[in-house]
Amino acid sequence: MIELTNVHKSFGSNNVLRGVNLSVRKGESMVVIGGSGTGKSILIKSILGLVTPETGTIAVDGKDVNKGDRDAFLARFGMLFQGAALFDSLPVWQNVAFRLLRGSLKKPKDEAREIAIEKLRRVGLTPDVADRLPAELSGGMQKRVGLARAIAAEPEIIFFDEPTTGLDPIMAGVINDLIREIVTEMGATAITITHDMTSVRAIADKIAMLHAGKIRWTGPVGDMDTSDDPYVDQFIHGRAEGPIEAVR
């Protein structure tokens, strides 16, 4: 479903992606791990066509991401942003139905609201939440609203950017379980960026380790602990000593 081949992206003298090769199969849940500043977010932005690499190719379902109808292309995606990224001035249901109220996916307001309430139920929130403002919700509830928004348009591909950042361990577990269930139910292809190894083990079918602008290692989540790759071993165990230098 997603294929990156020798992708390079720089910002001035900062070479962020240095020949990334990555394949994500249809219906697969891929988790990309790696330290801060290694290019994980740029990787996602490149797949979405928000950033254009200098060299290399990125294809979604066999088609170049930078060619064709942009609206139709982006309609295939859902996104859970880090920190939920809700619109403060809109009630919850309008946040969830944001894409359904405009553009090529536009639906009548009543229908969009019904879909939003259904998606809120799917993430464990009751209909009375629909008319609240984001500021009235806890961090965990906001994250669930963000998840409901990500799936509102029934996307084929979903990106999750640090889905459990800022949450307590119990709520992080709830979000991990919801992501796993929803991705499986929808048959969606998923890419998750996270530093949380509990999330990695809960969400991933496969893992890719991004370091120094390249994919150091990729494989099934069950092979992660026996990968014999020193970068993977240091990262998943959080060791200060190893080939990955801590930024001081």
C-alpha cells in the first residue's frame, strides 16, 4: 500500500532523510521508532505530499503521491495528531465531523452529526460529549475525540503521531487498545510514530527503526527483542550507552 524507495530530504545543510526504503503492506500496522529529530514526522509529511523529497519515490497503492487529484488522494487518509490538535472554538461533534462538513466528502449537517456521535461512541464517549468544547474535556477524552475524527471518514490509511504522549499509563493503555481494535476492524493500513515501547508492542504488526536518516532495521514486532541490532537494542531498552548518542 505504501512504498518509499531511496527517499532523500534536506533542509539546507540538515540532511533529514538519507535514503529511506520502507514498504507497508495493505492492512498492516507499521510502527516507526527512533529518537527525537530523526525525521519520523518528515517521513509522514512526505507520504502525504506535504513535503517533497529531493530524490527518491513514494507511492501509495502504486501511484506517485505527488501526482493526480490531491483531494481524492488525501481523502484516503486519517490522522491522529500529537496532542489531539482539536479546534478550540468548535464543539466536539464538529471537530469529529470536520472533513464531513466541507470539501469532496461534504455531507448534510444532520448526517455529519450522526456520524460524529457514532464515532464518539466507538471510542468510548457518550453522545452528551458532542456539544462540549475541547477545553471542557480531559486530555484522555481529547485524544479519543482526535481518534474519532481520524476515523470519521472511514479512511483506508491512518497515521498516528505519538498517540499516547501526555497520558497516564491507564489512559495510554485504553488508547492503544482502541487503535489496535479500530485498525483491525476497518482493515486499515496504519503507520504510527511513537517513543512509547508499550504502544509499540500493543499496536505494531511490524516495526521500522529510523536513525540518521535511514531505516536501520525492520521486522515483525515479535522479532524486535532478538534483532541483534545494537541501535534497536539500545532504543527499546532505553540505555544511555550504545551507538545512539544522547543529545545533551
